[in-house]
Amino acid sequence: MRKCFVLLSIVLCFHALPAGADDGKIQIQADSMTTLPDGIIEAEGNVIVRGEGLTVHADRIRYESEKSMVYLSGNVAVQEDTGSQFTSDSLELNVDTLLGGAIMGEILLEPTGYRITGDNIRRVGPDAYQVSKGMFTSCPGDCPEWSVTSSRINVTEDGYLTARNATFRLVNIPVFYTPYLVYPAKVTRQTGLLIPELGYKSSNGWEFTLPLFITLGKSADLTLAVSAFSLEETALDGEFRYRLPYGGGGDWRGFIIGDKGGDDVNRWYNSVTHSMALTRDLWLRGRWYDAGNPDTPVNFGRTYFERNPGVVNRNLTAEYNAGGIGLWMGLSDLVPDGALARTIQTLRRSEAGGVLGPYYLGLAGGEITMEYTGFESSGERFLLTPAVSMNWNGPGGLAGGIRGEWSRSADVSGSVNDSFAVLSLEEKLALLRVYPWGRHQLDFSAIAAGSSEFSFSDSSPRDGRDAGRESKLIAGLVRSRLMAGTLQWDIRGGAWKDWDLAKSMGWVHTTFKKGPWYFSGSLNRDAEYGLVLPVFPTADTTRKGWSVGAGYKKGRTAFRVRQEEEKGSPSILTGSYKIPFWSFDLSGAAQYDLAANEVSDDRITLAYRSTCWTVGASRIRNRSGVDWKFDVELLY
């Protein structure tokens, strides 16, 4: 029978309270107990000791009330409330402070999973330890793939680990030594050096990058990275991120590299984005980009592709949206391609607008959009677009909808007036059948649409019209989905006919999967209508050409091959693979231009992966040259 008693408590289960003890410190449970002279109590068998912030399991326990000490032995395991664990063959614990020590123990810190062993371990506080002649790692086993040995290790309550006379080892082979080391043993963000990066590019030579991460409170951080090149000047990267307490935030990114003389001067750029909630419904957003010389985005996009600033879009807008009312106003300085940011004249404009709705009455709804745009060099324009719609659901999988839209565009001076109207009707039917071997779903959709003539300017991305024309369109779409065990077969296709333009278009797309194997194919006769009429455009209807592909994926092994040809572009053959063997992964991808009869891009990577770290080497080849990159990553 299991017995229970409470030390340092008023209520006892089996015997009197030891003399001179305080109330409510620890509780002890065990299979059997014995009371000895001088207030000594011994217990054994499934011993459990509970105290503030921890629980201890052991085979045996000896309590000496005069010393306020508990001595535990046999499979001792200390469980912190935070999840961390401490195991040893024996443990001395002070009842008043719940602090103590052990010989030859192991600590497992959670949730990071770091493992610390040592000759002498003392618990000096909640989740705080002192270790003599210790070792820490994130790897399992007696011979970890990486570890740090130290004469003295301290683990603090805030999750930091400090080590004196520390030696970093790979598979127990010493790699480097430092007299003092501070290491974050927690999952929250903390300031410190990140893992360095080593690489090679034919244009820049060998590259070594050392990043530094700096925390600036709970809502902001800064990353700085110094890069040294064998064929280039030293460079500095920077990224600053922040979040605002009431919503919003932003980031700053910048890059600068030393001058080489001639035209290679002032090689820098910076990019800033910002959003801020002035109220719950009112937001202020903005973005700014600038560069040191006209060629900066071009060079960074080609030579330093990982630092390419991307598409340039300088703007400042205010947006309000609440209760079916949306308002916006702003200024913008637009360039369609970031590579041309400093080489062509930008398009500057101011705009304001609003939308009422959508509002619904039963199955019907409606909305009105109004826009004003002022261009720096081409006047002003006003756009009004009311729209109404109705949707319904019928029996037997029937559903449908109708939508009408009319837009009126007018130059504020009154010299130009354009209008555009579109009316579309769609009826859908969904049929699902379940069989003993699987299920099959068949979807039909019929679309009828018409549009009036229009000739809107393409200078505003909001209107989305590409050219002026009048059309009457009818389309039919069908999709079949078959699922039976590991087999999945999806076929979708459609046909469009325009009587006014005497043109038609058809497309089909299919995917077939059976276990780890899959096949895909697509064909589109004419991609024009997906751009002309804003009625149900999809990726299948906006791309003219054909493609066929096949692949295999199971576990870490994968193969894929694909050939595609798009109107106006050469036929391209692409392929990728990933082959595991032992603890290595060999992977690669290539793109072959069939028209030029050459490989335009290819990448090969060999990586060694273990439970604790990864080492990889990659070769990247394209028309600009050959680049090499080497990576080392500790997994923790």
C-alpha cells in the first residue's frame, strides 16, 4: 500500500511534524517510510518530492530535519515547471531554498533541447545551474557531432549560457578555443553573431560574410553584415525591422560597397516601407527607395542578386475602411521595373477615391467606386464605376450569378470621355458520386458575357483595361476530379467563343497522381481573352502555349522534368532531382534552351545532413558565369 506524508505542514498523514520546521515547503510520496531517531525519515520505492517550481523522482530519500536537507539517490530526475530536466544518480537538496547539487549529472533545457553534462552540477535557482568540467550540445549520444567543453558553465534564469575556457569541437575534435563564451540557450530573440557564410562568385571571387543580430526591445531588431570579397571592395548590408503597438510596422534595407573607381562609384541603395494604424480603421502606408547611381539596381540585380531591391514603387497613401465605406488618397512615384529606377523619367501622380459597398438586399448586392487621378504631365481624370450583382443556389448542385458593371471615365477638362459596360451571367452544376472504391466530382460552368466599346488609358493600374473593343462572349468550363486511394486525377478544360471578333479559344489542363508518381500537362490555343475581358480570368486562360511534366517524390528522393513552350518564347526543358545516400543529399536543377541548344541555368548542391548540423556546397552556373557557395548550419 502506498503511504503519503507532508513535511513542513500542519496536517499530517501518518506521523508528527519534525521539530523546528517551517510550514508548506515540500511534499513527499513513497511506497514505504521509516522514522529514525533525531528526526530522520527514510523512504524508498517510487519516491516523488514536490516543491515550488519543481518535481523530483527517485528510488530512495533521506530527510534530516535538523539540517533541513533531503538526500535522494537512485535514478534521480528533477522536472522544472518550465519543462527543463536534470538527471543524476544522487542529489542533495535544501528544503528551505530547494537548491542543491549532484555528482555526474545531465541537464536537458527546454524548449531548445540543449543538453549539458558535467562532473559537478548545482541547482542555484529556477532553471539556473552551475556546472564544473562540463559539456553542452544539442546532439544526442555520448559522442555528439558538435559540442563545447568548458571548465565551468553557468546557465542563467533568463536563458543565457556562459562558459569559461571553452573549446568548440566537431565529432570530439577541437576546432577553436575561447577563454569566455556567451551562448543563448533560449528560443526568444537575442543579440549576437549569426553563423558566418562562405561563398565564391566568378565576378566577386571568394566572399565571407559575418552577420550580427541586435535586438532593440520586443518589437524591433537590426541585422548588420560585413562582407569581404577577394575581387571586390568590402560591403555592408543592413536591415532594420519594427512593429508598432497599435498595428503596423515597417522595415529598412540598405547595401553599400566600396568604390572601385571609374564608373563604379556611389554603389549603394536603401529601401524603406512603413505602415501605421492611426485608428482601427485609418491606416497610413508608405514606401521609399533611392540609389547612389543610375546603374545600382541593374548591377545589384545581376551581380548581387540576393541584395536586389526589387520593383521600385515610391508612394504615400492613407486608407480608411469601415461600415461598407472605403476611402483612399495618396501620392506616388511609379516605375514599372526597379532596374530602371534612375534611368528613365518616373510617373508621378496624386490620387483619391472611395467605394460604397458592397451592400446586399437578399440575394442582390451593389457597390459604387469613384476615383480621381492627377498626373504630373498629362492632366487629370475622374472615374465612376457602379456595379450590381446577384447570386443564387438551387437544388441538385445548381448555383449561379449575374453581374453588371458600367464605368465612366472623364478628363476633368472635359476633352476626353470614355465609357465601358460589361454584363456577365454564370450558371454552375456540381455533381458528386461516392463509390466503394473512391469518389468522383464533376463540375460544369456556363458563362455568357458582353462588353461595350471602350478606350481607357493604361496609365492607371486600378481600371485594368488593356485595349478598346466590343465583344459578345460565351464560354463553357468543365472539371472532373477522381479520387481512389492514392490515385488522384484532375482534368479541367474550357472553350470560349467571341462572335464579334470571330475568334475562339480552347484550353485543357490535367494532373495525374498515383502514389509517389505524378504527371501534368496543359494546352492553350489562344490566351487573348483572359486579358481582354475581366470575366473569370485564370492562370489557365491567360497563358498561350503548352507544357508537359512528370515527376517522382518519396521521402527525401525526388525527380521532376518539364518541357514548356509559350507564345513568343523558346521551348524550355527544365529538370530537378534530389538523391539521398547515407547522410548526404545530392540535388540539382537545370534549364535547357532548346532553341539555342544550351543550358541557360543549372545548380548542383551536395549537402551533409545530421541531427545537429548541415554542411553544403553549391555550384551555380548561368550566362553570367559560375558561382560557388558553401554553407554551414548548426541545427538547434
